[in-house]
Amino acid sequence: MSDVIPFGLVIAVVSGAGLLSVWSNRVSERVRIPAPAIFLIAAAVTSDIFTPLEHIPVRVTQRVVTAMLILLLFEGGMHIGWRRLRTAAGPVLIIGVAGTVVTASGVAAVAHLVFGLDWRGALLLGVAVAPTDPAVVFSVLGRREIAGRSGTLLEGESGANDPVGIAALAAVLAAGSAGGWSAIGAGVGEFAEQILIGAAAGVCGGYLLGLAMRRLPLPSGALYPVQTLLGAGTIYGIATLAHGSGFLAVFVAGIVVGDLRTPYKAEIERFHSSTASLAEIAAFTMLGLTVSVAGLAHGTAWLIGLALAALLTLVIRPILVGALLLPMKLSRGERVFVMWAGLKGAVPILLGTYLLSADVAGATRLYKIVVVVVAFSVIVQGGLIPTIAHRVGVPMRVLEPEPWSLSVRFRHEPTNVRHYQVAAGSPADNTRVADLDLGEDTWISLINRDGTPVPVRGNTVLYSGDEVLLLVDPDQPATAAALFRAAG
């Protein structure tokens, strides 16, 4: 019993720090600095003040952050879903895979030719800072809705290129003991194996998890979110044991189950949204504890990091990723926005810790550079996202929270209920309910406009953004859906 009071103190301190992290989101909105930057900086300053925190083993940090990334990637995949992703699947695949590779190569070339790093260190640095980060992207875009494909493209890229970056770093480290063409062959083989096995495990695991979500009745509604949480962990573990990318498997599995109609789906989504928020706090806090603010001031690593961050933001990504965007059907403003919004975050720092634990020559210096690049990206790039979107003409609106819900429980799946959102330019946009060709067996039962229910009458006019709930004949084809989609 002697350790009860000390353990209680630890629980109080950790929970109190967590509460401050949650409340700091209010500060983040006011100062326009993404919340992950606040978590990272606060943890780094704390570790300098309470020096025992600096001695947390790197392997412990890696394992905690890995577990948190599983939660973030699965929730990110569910948030995107296949229905949204398929409109931008090709571009996501191109910039998620090819974009990561060319960015890593560009950073490596600059690090070697401009800053004098040896080729292996430069390549490891390039691979570490190349991936964009889902935690930061989802945090910055979380309450913002972006019109067009650019939002989906950024979210898809951040989820896809993290596994690519992690697999690429593993390939480079694994090939380190080989030489010449054998090193290149070993690296390419390792990379291809990780990606292919990870993608296959994600599709198969997501399909099986979806079957369980739909067809395996559980005695309590509280168990359904737990089932998906543990399912995501199982998919990660199996993919990793099969020498595939567990992170890619989890992300793909989330996409597979994202659009499924399943029992307790709303509760599952809310649960994973909450766990992802907690994961974001835990990941950036743990990574921040590995950073010494005082240590960054010594040497030239911070100068190299700032210069490299500026070049990556203003030159390397715009040129290399911008070239990949040329064949895609995006407006000029959307291209500029996507080129700017390649935010770095937890994954680059996690990859930096792998350099520390792998005893890479000059790992400490490389790690400091990675931290500075990430700090610049989160604070400067992330903070300017709304401004850049406005300047280049990418429509972005803030979604206000809707804390109140009206829910009705059904024993069986309501096959005669449909939910649609009125798209701009659709036949229903700016049209009276009485003028809609709904048919005799379909009627609108509820309209949600900006979080407020609107009475349904014949002269009620629908507008873009309205959510409508329809009661339909389940035996009739879903022809009403075309009324709420944009023309063309």
C-alpha cells in the first residue's frame, strides 16, 4: 500500500496535463497555431524543466506513438471512406507514394549538396521528413470543410504516405549493410513487400471486420466500438508479422469500413474520433519529451533545419509534387493549396527516433534537424492554411459544433430511411419541397439546416448544405438520390 499515494500523484499529474492539453485547443483557435504544435512545445519545455523526463527510453516512446498512430490512421481512414476516396484515389496514390519518394530524394539532394551531409545521412533525413502527417492534417482541417477534391487529396495523402515513409525508412536501414546495386535491390524489395502485404492485409482485414460489425450481434452496444478498436490493432499486428506495413493495413481497413451501414455506427464513429483526439495529445506529448529546447540551440542543426524547412515548403515540394499534380483535374488554386499544405508532424519525428535507436552516424544531429523542420511546418504552414486557402480561392468554411442530437433506436436496420445532403447546383438546391419529383412513396421527414431542424412543408425551400432525411419504399429503386447530387 506504500505506493498508493505516489501513484495517485502520477495519475493526477498526467490527467491534469491531459486536461490542459484538451483546453489548449481553445488557445489554438485564438492564436491560429495548430494544437499539435502546442503539445510538442509544451512537452519539450517540460522535459527541460523536469530533467528525469528526458530519460524515458526511446523504445518506449516509439511503442506509445506507434499505438497512437494506429488509432489516428484507422479513424482517418473511416473519416475518408471509399465513397469520398474513389473520386481522388488515383491522385492520392500518386502523391502518397511517388510524391513521398521524390520529396525524399529532393531533400536528400539538397541536404548533401547544400548542407554537406554524407549521402546516407542525407537520404535518411529525406525519408524522415518526406511524409505529411495525418494527426496535423486532420487537426488543422478537422473543423474546416474544403470544397472540391483538395481536402480529400490532402487527407488521403497524409494517411497513405506515412506507411510509405515508414516502409521506405525500414528499407533504407535494412539495406545499410549491403553495398552498390545489392543495397538498392534490397531496399526496393523491402519497400515493395511492405506496401503490397500491408495493402492486402488492410483490404482483407477491413472486409472481415465489416462482416463482424454487421453480422455478429453483441450483447451490449458499448462493445461495438471496442470491437473495431481491437480489430484495428489485430489488423496492424497480423500485417506486421507478415512483414507488411501495419500502418497502411490499418488505414486501408478504416477506408473499407468507413462507408458501411452497421449497427451503432454513429457511436463507433464518435468513439474513434475521441480516441484519435487522445492519441494526438499522447503522441505529440511523448515525442516532445524527447526534444531538448536547450540542446537545439547548440550547434548548427537548428539553422540547417530552418533553411531546409523553408526550401522544402517553398521549393522542393512545389516543384516535385507540383509536377505530379499537373495531369490532375485541379484548379490552379487547388494545386497551390495542395503544394502548400504538406504538413509534417508526429511521423517524421517518430522516424527520427528510429535513427537514434539504429545507431546511425550523426543520428542526434539528424534528429534535431527533423524536429526543427516539423516545428516550422506545424507552426508556419499549419497556421497559414486558412490564409493560403483564402488567397488562392479554395472555398473553406468552418463547421460549427453540433452538440445536440436527436436519435431514435430501431431493433432492425431501417432500410426505408435515406439520408442526403443537398449539393450546390443539384435539382433540389433552391427548390420548394412541393416541386421535387419524389414520387408517391417517398417523402421528406426532417430537414437539418445549419444545425437547426426546419419544418417540412410544401413551400419549404431547400438550399445547398441542407441535410434531409427521407422515408422511402425499400422495394423501389433509389431514384431520389439524383435530386440531391450536383449536376454532371
